Amino acid sequence: MSQLRRIQRQPVQLQPTQQQGMALVIVLFMVLLLSAASVIALRDSQTSLDLTTAAQVNQLLFHASDVPLVRIEQVIQSPVLLSQWLSDIGPIGYLLRSGEQFATAEYVLCYQPTQRDTLYAGANQHKIISQSGLTQNKEGYCRINNSQSNYFTSARQVVATQVSLVRPDSLSPSVIDATQDTTTALVSQPVRIRTYVVSVMPILSDASLSEVEACLALSMVDRKLQHSLASNASDIASLSQVACLQQTQTPYNLQVQDYLYHPQTAKLIPLEWFDYGNHLDTSGGSL
């Protein structure tokens, strides 16, 4: 009986192989926990990096679109520059000429600060798109795929900025001064001029440089919307050039500035300004 008690009091001793197995399980469990923590940390870091990069890109595109509007403000303040813009072949004067082909046209300028000091460089340097789709000077836009000239805003060739001017209102015979020659007649009543400024960053696009250039070659304004004020994102999305940039997943910023031209005083007065924000998709990991 005493021998049986001594046997029951003896502690259970684990074999060395059993101890090693439990230690291995504990180690594997700790490795699994550390791996999970590392994956979570990496995902958080990547998300933070994407958000930081997106914010920097958005800021860069916003400022790129803002610069041409500042240049136009300088034009308004300069009688010499304003007279060039108001000439019958200038960006504004062309749209004010008598005839529907002028009132419904779109005047396109590429902002090239590395090539010239002024936004407007003469009619032969810029593209004009008629309502029917016919163009004058087809190469007068931001041909970013052309290696012979820099169509970007800097020597780094990261951002390209293009400006389009249109008349959102329809031209009626009542605003034409019949005493003037019809080939150069200007309106005699105040007229609204709308300026679209779009800046793109092709380096972050899903499309090639030539495909992004093809988007910039399109008309900014859908002819169905040219005589109305686009007031929300759905209207803006239907604009031809913007729709193309969205389809190619090209980061861009779009700003719209309206002006009112007073023919009696030959002054251009700034009106509403719209910032339709940036289109930058970070969900696909392109950043």
C-alpha cells in the first residue's frame, strides 16, 4: 500500500521530445503574430504613403491650373496685352466676331512657360475648333508626345496645362452692331467668356503619352452643353476632353473661370470661378 502511494505522489515527467514540440508550437504562434502585425503595419504605411502622394499630386495640379488664370489677370490689367486678346484673331476677339461660327468656336492655348513668356502667342500658334468639329491649326494644342518642343509647364516635363475659351451664351442678332463690317463686327452688349484650364500628369496615367495627348486634342466642351453652365460633377463628366482623361485614368485638375466682356469700355471683368477638383485614383496602386 505504501508503495502505491509513493507511485501516485511522483510528478509526471515530460519526455524531451514532448517539450521540444510544445516550444515549437509556441515559437510558430509568435512568428504568426509577428507576421500579422508586420502585414498590418505595411498596409498602414502604404495607405499613408498613397494619401501623402495623392495630396502632393493634387496640390501640384491645382497650382498648375491656377497659374494661367493669374496670367489672364495680368492680361486684364495690361492695355497692350488686352488689345492683343481682343483683336479679331485673338482668343477673346475671335469669339466676339459676328457669325455663329465664331460665337460657337473653342479657342485652345497650350501654356508653355519654358517656350514663351506670354500665354497667347499669335493665332498661328493656337488651335480653333468650330462647332462642326473642323479645326484651324490642328497642332496648336499641348502635343506632349512631341519631343521637338516642350509642351509641359517645366523642363522636368511632369505637368501639362491647356486652356480653352468658349462663349457659353448663344449669339443673337440683337447683340450685333449692324453698322460694323460683318467680317470683324464685335458684339455691342456684354458677353460672358468662359475659360477652362485643365492640368494633367501623364506620368501617373494608365495610358501612354500618345493616348493622353489624344485626349488633349479633343474639344473641352460638349456642344450640347456649350450654352449651359455645368454646375455639378455629372455635367462636367460629359465634357469630351474630361471624359477621355477619366477613361484613361489620367490625373488632372479642372478649373473654370467666367469673365464678362463690356464692349463699351473694352474691359474684361472676372465673374464666377469653379474648381472641379482633381481626378486621381489611388485604389489601383498606381502610386
